[in-house]
Amino acid sequence: MISLRSLRVSCASLGALVLLAGPARADDDPSGTGELVELERGRLAYQAGRYDECAKLLGEALGLRGERRLRDAEVIREARLYRAACLIGSGRDADADAELTRAIQEGPTLDAPDQRVFPPELVQRYIQLRVGMLEELRAQEEARRARELALQREEEARRLREAQRVKALEKYAEVQSYTTVSSRWLAMVPFGVGQFQNRDYALGYTLLIAEGLLAGVTLTAVVMELSLHREAVAAGARGETIDDVALSEDVRTLSNVATVAGWSFVGVSLLGVLQAQLGFVPSHTDVRYTPLPRNLTRTGATGRAPSPSVVPTAHVGAGGGSIGISGRF
């Protein structure tokens, strides 16, 4: 069983250890024990009536003439109150008011000191000083709110700029450019192939339709003329009577149609090839949009969908050539 005397000795030893403990830096003691030691040294000096020693110890801890050892806001406030009490006890009222003023500025919304711990004179001075500093405290609060609002707006602007930057990067990553090299030999193909290669689609479709119609008329007239010759030969073999005048007139008409349509086809084709050579475009640079994967996009979007289009294509190689139509949907 522990006796009362041994308990008193233990408490006295603990107090001696606190008083003998050297000053500790907050950076060297993340747990905050060093700060409590500094505060306890000053509090014990205050309770013992050593006011000058108390003011000196707490002043050094608060960094009035050197590096501050205290970092915790609650410890700093309590140290200021104890130091103000010690300054009042030493008769240094002006210094005590200055210390209380700093305590009020650092904690304008905190309650007045506890009258059960601190002397009534200190509590009264604290209340009077805070009443006299209402305008100053209100201005400080407005300035603090203005700073917070400015920081909030700056953060929102930064986030917006970052979102715009990421969106621009996504669009840039989706765009892929490629170059198509044109061929002079392909520009000599009729039916508007050279115009399609030059991306002159209106003229290309016009030549395609016109040359297609002329070629169709020529072939039809030739086929019909040959058919009349075969029918005349077959009728003569069967001994039937043939109207030579009407047959000759029909053959002549079909021959004229085939001749006019054929030469017209040749002329239009040559004009189309000449125009394709004169308006030849060596290469074309196109842009293709490739959607990014969902895990690489900021919003999970799949990117811009390509617009549908249909374009005739032609290719000439060493072993031959090909004509077709390509589409994008």
C-alpha cells in the first residue's frame, strides 16, 4: 500500500523533473510533450509567486526575443494568459495588456479566461480589451473571409483551367492527321477519276455521269447496228424479202449515233483528263478522329464520332489498277 508521504515525494520528483527539463523544440518533439514542459515551467513559477521568472520563461517559449518553441495554438494561448498574469503580478500592466491583446488577436472568438484559474484583474482586463477591439476584430474577420473567398475563387479558376487543359489534351490526342499522295497516272483515267483524286467532287460526278451516258449510248447503238446486220443475214438465208432501203436507213442512223456519241465520249474524256492534269493536287492532308479509351478520358466520353461520307477511290499499281467506293460511317 502506497503511503501519502511516498505519493507526495513522487509528485515533488515529477515537479523537479519538469523544472529541470531543458527547453525543447517543437520540431524535435512531434508529440508536443516539449511544449507542455515549457508551459508547465512557467505555470509552476506563477503559482510559486516568481512572476519575473515566469514572465521570462514564457517569453522565451513564445519567442519574444528568439525562436519560438511553442507551436500548438491552445498551448500558445494559455502561455500568453499565464505570462500576462505574471506581468500583472510584477506591476508591468502595459506589457500585460500587450500580451492579452495578442491573445485576443490570435483567438478573437474564444471565451474569456477562466476566473477559477486566473486572477479577476486579468479577466477584467481581457474583457475590456476585447470590447475596445471589436471594430478591429470585425475588420480582421472580414479580411480573413475576403482572403478565403479569394483563395476559393483562385482554386476554382485553377480547376477550370486544369479541366480545359485536360479537355484540350484529349482532343489533341484524338486527332490523327495523314497524307494521301496523288498519282499523275491515275489523273489520266476518264469517268472523273482524276477529279475525284483532286477532291473536285462536283466536276467528278458530272464527268462520270456524262461519260457514262455517252459510253452507254455508243455501245447501245453499236449493238443495235450489229443486231440489224445479223437479222438481215438470217432473213436472206431463209429466203425472206428484205426492205433494203429501210434497213440501210436504220443502219445509217445507228452508225451516226454511235459515231457522234463515241467521238463525244472521247472528247469529253480528253477534256476531263486535261483538266485533271492542269488542276492536279500532289497530296492531301486529312484529319481522322480516333476516340480515346474510357480509362484515359476525364469524363469517360468516347470521343467525337466521325461524320459519314462516301468517296470514290482508284488505285494504279505495277500489276494493274482498281476503281471502287469507300465509305465512313
